[in-house]
Amino acid sequence: MTDTAIDLLATGDLGEATARAMLFEALTGADDGELFLEYRQSESLVFDNGRLKAANYDTSQGFGLRAVAGEAAGYAHSGEISQAALSRAADAVRAVASGHSGTYAAAPQRTNAKLYSDVNPLAQPDFADKVALMQTVDAYARARDPKVRQVSVSLASSWQVVDILRADGHRVRDIRPLVRFNVSVVAGDGTRQESGSYGFGGRDSVGAYVTEQSWKHAVDEALRQALVNLEAIPAPAGSFDVVLGNGWPGILLHEAVGHGLEGDFNRKKTSAFAGLMGQRVASKGVTIVDDGTIGGRRGSLSIDDEGTPTSRTVLIEDGILTGYMQDRQNARLMGATSTGNGRRQSFAHIPMPRMTNTIMLAGDRDPGEILEGVKDGIYAVSFGGGQVDITSGKFVFSCTEAYRIEGGRIGAPIKGAMLIGNGPEAMTRIAAVGNDMALDPGIGTCGKQGQGVPVGVGQPSLRINKMTVGGTAV
């Protein structure tokens, strides 16, 4: 079923009129709530070690019913879209609003903005052509350098239809394509082996992203990173000035600062940024936005998962805290307005404030001049995994590509470097912001309370003074 005319409210014996009546009854006395319906197709192919290693295809559909009263929320979901299933869900959530005399929240402002097409990326090319493409990528990577020992190629696609109905009559629908392509290369020299990877994607068809030029660039970048790491020396440990590259290194900003600017953590005062609205929380020249309105981006949405249009929300402006990312519940409790950041992984999950595309805007410094100003430091180009404590702001991030900076120039590549610090403190240590802002290539996934959603990041080159670097050099 790939027809863009799918009507989830017409599934089975439900019907829109019946769903509206049942929803109105279930949410009587509630402050807010919605019926969220979803249909999703997903496909994941992995070509590894010269053969197709995995091919997974899944189709799912269902609904989630939420009633919100004060700070409490009742949520029930089902993989069956029917009157009986909705009736059982209504019984489960109705108790939240029992005895509550709330004023039902106003509907989200309507919009006609559409940020991506309805195309189903699973439809074209067909399965055989996708496998043939991955074979071609594998052969190209192995022919690039005799040091290549292993190649892994993955292609993941999904097509999601969501329909959101509110008891006040507001109904909104969205169709969301998503593609991600990734290449990993292992290069070896003697007994030593190192890896490199590169990926890209967004909200469009497979053909729009996976062109010959794009997949060759991905292979070349993954191989380059692997060969660089093959020459890398153990990273030093200590306190260093650190220069972050542009684009994907914004993932550190996402984790170390972004989560702390989500509405729920600030309402509950568990964020390191709680209570600091209007105060300086970063160096002058630092402006950070969360923008879900960028066309075709992995983290973009025409509407969030509560039916609110996404927006461009300024979080920090010239170093001053100016905003939080809000869903409807936390915005209402904080006396604010939803910013269109209410997101959920699927119909089986309750929405919460989440990032979309979190970006630091460009400054006025030339990236070359930023490097020249560092006599002894670290240049971090790419990151892997990381961890952050929202309450304290402390973070740890591993670098997958990094170099020493010696006398203002890029020196030897290093391996095993870990950046350790405190998000709010690191923001005050930013000494230079480059004029080369770039978005990541479209690979981010954010985890929060067990839910994963696609996101984007971006930033210019940055210099952060006196960061703690964990290394492996002895």
C-alpha cells in the first residue's frame, strides 16, 4: 500500500465521524490531547564483506491516544485501528481527566507549508537494482586502494503517513519520506587496521540522494578517514585549546547544549540552563537555533507529532538564552507557546520536546585564521558516540577523526581522543566562531527516554579554549 491517498481514519470500521465522537468523549475535561494515527513502511539493506548480509522489510500501522490534564498524561496505543481498540484506549486514558475541569487547549495554528514530497523511497529503484548498486559501491571501494580490507554499505528507507485528530475538530496530515545511505571502510597495513565511515540522506527518494557522484564521494571520504586513522598516533591527554570542524561536529552542540534547552527539563528544573532565561550562557557571537523548517532535511517536519507546524526557534542569541524548545504540554505549563518540537518515535510512544535541526549560526572569522591562532591544540573533524548528563551538563565525546595543532598548523592525526567537559561552561569558552557554517550530511538520530527520532545538526568552525582531552598516549 503506497498510495498517497491512504486515509487512516477510514481504516476498518472506524470512520472519521465515529473517531471524532469517541475522541471528544475521551478527552472531556482534559487540557489537551490527540488521536495520532500512523502507517509506516521501512526497508533496511546491508551489504557487507562482498555479499548481501541483511535485508529487512516492515509494515506497521496503529494509533496512540493521549489525554493531558495538568502535569499528568494518560496514553494508550494499539496496532489495530478499529472502534473496539479505540474504545479500550479511551477507557484507559479517560481516568486522567476524571474530576479535572481544565480549559481545552487551543488548536495549533494552521499552515500550508510543506517541506518535502510525498514520494515513497521504497518504491524506486526496485530491490534487485538496490542490491546491484551496493555491489557496485563495494567494488569501487575495494579498487580504490590495496589497503582496503573490508567494505560495508547500508541503505535504509522509510515512508510514514501520520494523521492527527484533535477533539476541537483540528485535523492535520503529513507524509514523510526518509533515506539514509552509509559506507564504512576498514583499511589495513600489516597487523594494524583502522576504519572510516561516511553517510548522507534526507527526506526524498533514493534516487535524489544516491547518485553516482554522491556514493563515490561517500566512499572516498570513508576511505580517506580510514587511511588517516591508519597513520594516527595516540592522542595526548590534558587541557588543550580545541578547534571543531564545521558540519557534523555540531553533534557535540546537540548533545551538550541542545537537550538542556528542551522544555520539559527546564520546567522540571533538571537542566543546567533552568532559570537562566535572559542571562548570558555563552560567549558573545554565539547564536543557536533549532529549525525544523529547512526543506528536505533529515530533522525537518512540516508538522510535529502533535500537529503543530515546526518553526525556527532562537535558543541562544549572541550568547543570551532566549528560548526553549516546546511541545504543547510543557509550553502550556510554562506559560509559553509550542514551538513545534513535540515529537515521538511512533504511535506506540508519547510525544515530548525534541530537537529537529539544531544549528549554531556562522560568525565572522576565517577558519584558517582560527587554526593559526592555536599554538598547541586539537583539531576535531568528526565524532562518534557521546554521553551527556542533562542536570550537570557534563559530556564525554569520542573523536573519530582528529589532529594535533602545532604552531597554528594541522599536524599529525591522532586516535583515541575524548573531549570531556561541561556544556554550559564550554559555551562560555568559545573564543572564535567561523564564517563557514555547514549542515551535517543527513545522518543524525537522537535518543531520549528510549525513543529515537531523526535529527540534523550544523555549525561553523569553532575554537573552544582549555577543554579537557582524554588520550591514549603514555
